[in-house]
Amino acid sequence: MTSGLSRKMLNRAWFGKPVYPLLFGLSLWVSLAAYLTLDSLQQSVDDYIDSNQLAMVGGDLIMTTRQQWPEDIQQKVAELPQTDVVYDYQFNAMLYANEQSLLARIKAVTPNYPLYGEATVASNQNLWQAVQPGTVAVEAQVLSGLDLTVGDSVQLGEASFVIADELTAEPDRPLTAFGFGARVLMHADDLPQTQLMGQRSRIGYRIEMALGPSQLENWKNELTILIGSQEINIETAAESDTALANVSANFLVFLKLLVVAVVVLSGVGLFSVMKAFIRGQQNSNAIRRALGEQMRPIKQSYYRLFILMALLSAVVAYGLSVLFLMFSQNYFSQFLPADIDIQIVWQSVIKITVIAVAMTLLVSYQGLRLLALVKPVAVLQQQKIPRNRQTRAWGWSLTVVLAVFLLMVIELDNLWRAVQITGGLIAVLLVFWLLSVLLLKALKWLVNHHWVKHWLSRLAIQNVFRKGNHSVLFFTTLSLAVMVMVMVALLNHSIDRQLISTYPEDAPNMFLLDVQSEQHEKLNDMIKAPVTYYPVVRARIKTVNGVSADVLKEQLGTYDDISRVFNLSYAEDLLDTEYLKSSRDNKQLFTDWDDDVVVPMSILASIADYLQVNIGDEITFNIQGINLTGRISSIRARYERGPNPFFYFIFPPEVLAKAPQIQFATTRVDDQRVVGLQTAIAQTFPGITTLDGAAIARQIKSFVGQLSQLVTLFTGLAVVAGFMVLLTSLLSTSQDRLQDSAYFRLLGMRTRHLYAINVIELSVLGLLAGLVGTLLAMTVSYFMVTEWFNLQFSLPFYTLFLGALMLWFVLAGIALLYGRMVIGRQVMQRIRQMV
Amino acid sequence: MTNQQSAVLVAEHLSKSFQIDEIGISVIKDVSLQVKAGEFVVIMGKSGSGKSTLLSLLAGLDYPDSGRIMLNQDDLTVMDEEQLALKRQRDMGFVFQSFHLIPTLTVAENVAFPLQIAGKPDSERVEELLQAVDLNHRRDSMPHQLSGGEKQRTALARALVSKPSIVFADEPTGNLDQKNANQVMDLLINLQQSFGSALVVVTHDQAVADRADRVITIVDGHTV
């Protein structure tokens, strides 16, 4: 039993110096609050998905395709009560009104829509009372974009529709970040009048069905048999993936993994604070032992204090998390539904409390091993209490790894992935650790061999290697965090500079979909700039060198999906943006194979790598039931990635010219002309959809910007955790530093020199770590930008300079503050004791 | 046998050496002694003679290399650290040259501490000791607010609060001026006599030694 006085004594010692509870708290608050916020977010998203899955996917059973529904499927579906079926057609098209045009995402549905959830309109009427045949409901962006109000008419294809109401919510479209174009909702029966159906290339056909649990499997089986080998996808609501589920499973989990790393770092911070505190209490501990207090109650008194702190920290983290969620909703607006109820979830609060207590117990266990060094005889000054004796603790280290692994298993819900990620994390940490050790050893060598001439700098740098300083850990943490943050910044910069902020000068900025051959001449006249037309033939890969795509799917990497629909094209020459990487016949795109069965084909290098094929290999495609086998006669590569069209597979014109095809076109016009041209084209050719490249880039920028902002925010927490490690290691070495300062002072060192030692030490350590992180980030980003994105690599010098300056300011600030708080106030007292 | 029965503490053939830079230095060499109940014994010797080391061995704060120490008929040398702690808690009191009060406890709490860790809180006993050392008026003061004499008086009260059979004092007047030193020694001896505890004091102060029942002088690790 811990006596009341033992508790009182420790509490007074702990809370008597605010630096202990403050650093202990800060170490935990940041990581726990971040974890709680993300866990609650994820829990809220998962709850939202659980409660809205049916509404989000539209039905219990869903079929999707890119072609008209076959007769037998329609007949089968007609066996269901009409009220339990919705036919849904979606595609992009241009709206036209008031001499203006706007890209819209059309959704034409049968009147039983929605089977689940509710679609709402601004007038609060029932959707289909408001939207009668011949009318449409539109999103607010349509009204503002075309200067319209409810009651006005809008042209869609060949038909005109009255805007009956403003569409305010759709149950199956909670997110808007993943689609282009404002929504127009209309009756499926009105579609034929638009005359857009026949010529559209990108119509998504859906049938949503409401079925009882007992019917579901039967219906799925029967429809699957009917579908046979047709290009129709069928899945139940439970099997359907939604964009929101992907956000939860990928992005939020990624952010949480970052935060798990921060949690681990905060454990290091806790360890340092505890160590500093226990060391500070060694004299009291020795007295307690001398007076006969047994080790168990002494340890219990510490455990009790630290667990109390962990619980208090969980409460503070709760408060911080509530505040963060209150003010940060905008950070998540792009990829979370507007109606999602984000709040702190009690399960998450329990989780962080358990994490806080478990981590505190783990860290305390190791920290309290210092108590074993306390011998009661120390009170007779017979034995100096050892300060920095290292205790090897393999069992404890293994327990920490197991605890992290357990957390990963809980987070990822997948044992194998948890093994991979924990292993990866440990490997990355080890690499950085080794790198840090090597660099610091090199620095030590330089100092020891008098490469550093100035006496003050030498003294300061030698401090880096002080026992118990955690220099390697701080170096590892800071360099790793800086690397991630700089990488995000560099990738953002290169992509932004070349694709978004400065739209490439030679790249097309208008894309025209669903163009027909007879429209070329008129379009050329209207655009008055070179227009490139690309024929597109849609096909699936059947075999590669005779091996079925189904078999290969399991063996190939994740670069692409072999079972998807590919766009084939035909041309006589290379595109301007491409070059021949290799060719069967020198510099020839196609060369005849003297074979009646196969035709020559050119393939893009990236997909050739994925499919593991080379010149002479054969790929058989299925084009609407007809097989076409191409033998590779050349391999192409792109100069740079960007908004230029490209095709994985190109055939000679005579091979595909007669295949069922669609066309799209690209052109480059003055930016000022884009909107006018879009309107003119929409007016003349209602079937053509025009996309403004720069506008799309802006939309992507806003989405990507929010993602990178969040990644930076949570990686920034790792930097904060790194600084906590630094602060706590300063605290744990305070007594030694104070002693040194007292010696220096006795020898006549001036105050500014004492401060300078700290500033130089932290600056060298921090800036070196920052430099290493930046160089590594530059190397990795260079390869990603040039090899992966095929873009030119460029450096944001100003941002990097600003980052380095900020880092230095923080380091120097900590050094000065530390000097003032710890050394400045106590050094004279220490000197008096010494004298 | 008779001697052992009346003795609180019996030490036989104690030896202790320390390793300093791989050189073994013998500090206590074959020392035997005994302290009877209620007896006041002073251990004297020059600096480095080994008197504090001897005290640490007698008080079970350290283990001898060889020899035996019986306290109330229990052999301290075969006890582990936890058993020794328990033994100190029940049978010993300590007064140190540097006072060693717990800096975060008040005077009264410091005095009460040994009773608390023994699980026998006794506020009346604490009051009694505070009265005895004349510190009732400073009961809520923190150690850093006390003078040297007050600190040592607090330490005296703490050493005797649990009615130990023996009190060990290491240079109890070493950090005090003459006036306070005399006061503290008077108090220590009075309390020891009134509570019947044995008292073992390590000192180099002849004035203290003059007041002892018996003086053991230690020279070069030997008793003479």
C-alpha cells in the first residue's frame, strides 16, 4: 500500500516544478488528441457508412454497365414490383442557357428513386411532386453558373427543360470531390428527347433493386447466370465500395498510421520526463529506502502518479480534440459528406485512455528500473547515485514492439498488413537510426580531430554526445518528419507548377468528348486552332501470349487492372508527346508480321512493363465480342506526363477504322476564349461535352491541396513530438548541464557564452537533421517527379529557406529559453554549493 | 551468550572493502562490537578511518564482505534488501549529518513518515515528538524554511517516532554551529534515554564522545 505521505511527497515534487507535468502532458496531449480526432472521424465515417450504405449504393442489389441493358436482363428485372426498381443513367453533358454553358453531371432516373434515403429539394416538397416530366432539379451551382432561377428553362441536348427546384441532397452522392460537373436530376423518360443517349460514350447504366434478405442471394445468382460473359457488374450493397469507404480505409488509416508514429515518439518523450523526474528524486528515494520503505510501495507511488497524469492527459486530449473538430470541419469538407455527424466517439475516448495508460505503464516500468540503482547507503554519501547507467532491456523492447504491432492490428484489422507495416516501420526507423548514428559519429570525429576550430563551437558540439541526451533519437525523428513534410511540399510544388498554377503552354486546354466525324469541319471553323481528333475503341484484354487475363490478374502487379476496359486507338504516326523507345524495325511504329491472324501493334512502355511483354509478344483483345490479336512491333514512351492524351495500345488505321468507336478531340486556345467556345459548341453541337482543362486542374488542386494540408498537419505533429523528445532530453540532462555550466562559470565564462553553447548545440543537431531529411526528400521526390509523374523537377527555394529559418528559430528559441529557465537561474546556486 | 541476549546489536568479524579503479581498498577489517539496549555508543575516528562505512554496515544500509550483524537476534547479513528495509522500518531510527528531510513534506509530515510507511499512523505520537523537539509551531513549515538546528530536530523526532530499539546518527552535529550542536545533542541524548533506545553516533567531536556510555575508536578500519 502506498502511504498517503508517499503520494503527497511525490505529487508535491511533481507538480511543484511545472516543467514535469507540462512536458509529460504536452508529450501525450498532442498524440492522444490527434489519435482521438482521427479515430472519432473514422468511427463517424464508418457509422455513417453502416447507417447509409444502402442509401449510398442505391439498393440491395446493383447492376452497372456501359451499354444498353440486354432484353433478357430487363425482362428478369421486370418480375420485381415496379416500386422496387430504379433505372439510373448518368453522364456528363453541357447545359446551355442565357448564352452561357456549363458542364453538368446528368442523372436520369425512374420515379422510384431513391429506393433508400431521401433526395431533397429546396422547396421541401416530395422530390417527384416537385420534378414533373419535362422538368429538372438542379444543384445550386447550375443556377449560379448560368444565372438562372427556379422556373427558368435550360437546354440539354436537343431538349429544353424547366428548372422545377433546386436539388439540395442526394443520398447516393454524399461526396462531390470525386466527380466533375454540377448535378441535374431528371426523369429517365425524358432522356430520349435530348437525343444524347445514342451518341454518348460515357453513360453509366445502373439498375438498383430493393430486395429482402431472403431474395437477395437467389436474385443475384439468377441474374449472374443471365449476365454470363456480358460486361455487366453485379454486386450486393454489402459488396459495393463507396468513395467514402475508400476515404476511410485508405486516407484516414494513412493519417492514423502517421499519428501512431507520433504516439510512439510521445512515449520517448514520456520516458525522458520520467527519467529526469526520478533522477531528481533519487535523494528522496534513498531517504525513503534508508527509513525502511520497501521498493514496492515506492514504485506504486510513482505508478499512481504517472497513471493519474495519463488519465488527466486523456481528459485534456479530449478537450483539444473537441476544439479541433469544432474549428477544423473545413479541413475535411472535400472528402466527407456534408451531413455526416462528426463528434468524439466514446469508444475512441476509451481507446486513447487505454493507449495512454498502457504506454505510461510500459514507459514507467522501464523508467522505474532506475530506482534499482538507489541504494539506501547513498544517504551516508558512501556511494554516488549513478546518473546515466544504461540498462539493457530486450524483453521490454520486445514488449514495446508487440504493443505497436497490436495497435496496428487493431487499426488495420488485418494481421498480415499489420506485420508488413510494423516491419516496414521498424525497418525505416532502423535505417534512419543507423544513418543518424553514422552522421553523429562523423560529427564527433570532426570535433575530436580539431576540424571545428572555435573553442565554443567545440564545447557545444561535444554536448551533442552527452549521455542521456537522446541526440540520435531527436535526429532520427526530426530528419524523418522533415523528409515526409519536404517530400509533400516538393511533390506539390512540381505538380502545381507544371500542371495546375501554370497550365503547360503547349498542352491542350480544351477536351471535346463524343465528337462525330461529320462534325470535324464545323468544329475546326469554330475553334480556329489546331484540333487533334482521337478515335477510341473500347476493348478488354482476353489473353497475353495465350495466357488468360483471369490467370494473369493474380500474377501482375498493382500498376493497373488487366480486367478493366482499355481504350485502343489507331494512328499512322507517333503523337508529338511520345517517342519510340524500341521498335522491331528501326523507327517504324508498325511493321507487318507476315501473318494473317495477327496485326502489328504499338504499346506504351509503362503498360508493357506491367504486362511483362516485349516486341514480338501477342495480346488478344475482345472488342464487343470480336477477338483481335495484336503483336507488338514497337514500344513507345512519353516525354512527360501532363494533360495530353495517350493510349496504351495503338493499331494501324486499317485495323480499327471500322470498329465501333467514339472520338474525342483536344485543342489549345486562348484562356479567354474557353468559356465562349464551350457555349458556342454546346449551342451548335449539344451532344458534345467540352471540358476546360485549367478549370479541372483548379478543382483537383483544391482537393489535392486539402489532402496534402492534412498530411502536412499530421506529419507536423511528428515534428512537434520530435521537439518534445528534444525538450525532455534537455530536461533529463539538466543536472549534468547545470554542473558543467557551474564549472564554466567558475572558470570565468560569460553568460552569453553559456547561452551560445546551447544555441550552437541545438542548431547544429537540428539543422543537420533537417538537412539530411531535406536531401533525402529531394532525392526521393526527384525520382518520383521525373520517373513516376514524368514531370520536370523543380525546387521551391523560398519555401525551403523559410522552413529552414523557422526550424532554426524554434531551435534557438528552445536553447535560449532553456538556458534562461534552467541554467540562468540555478547556476549561481550550484556554484555556491560547490564552493 | 548472556551478553548477546542483553545486546541489541552484535557485530562479529566484519570486513568491507571497495574497488576503486580496479584497486581493492579494505575499509573495515575484522571489526566486532556490540551495543546493549539503551546504551549510548560513540564511534570515533579520523576522516577516512571507516567509521561511516561501519555505521552503514551496522544499520543494514550496506552488506559486509564477511562477518555477521545481529540486530534483535536477526542476522542482517542474510537478509535481502526488502527484508532489510522492513527491519529498518521496525527497529531503527536515523539521524544524518545532512538531515535528509524529504523536501516536499512538512515538518509534521516528515516526522509522521516512518509511521505511515509502517502502516501505523499515530498522530498523537507525532504530536508528542514535535512537542519534545519543540517544533510544534513549525509543524507546517517545509524543510527549506527551517534553520539547520530545526532541521536536525525534525530529523531527531523522525528517528524516534517509531520507537526504534536503536538509533544511528552520522555526525549529527556536523552541519550545525556550536550552540545548535549542543542543543541537538542534549535533545538526542534526552530523548534516547526517555525512550530507551540504544544510540550509536559516529562523530569526530570529542564533546559528543565525552557524553557517551562507551567510545569505540576506529583506526584504519580496526577498532582499538
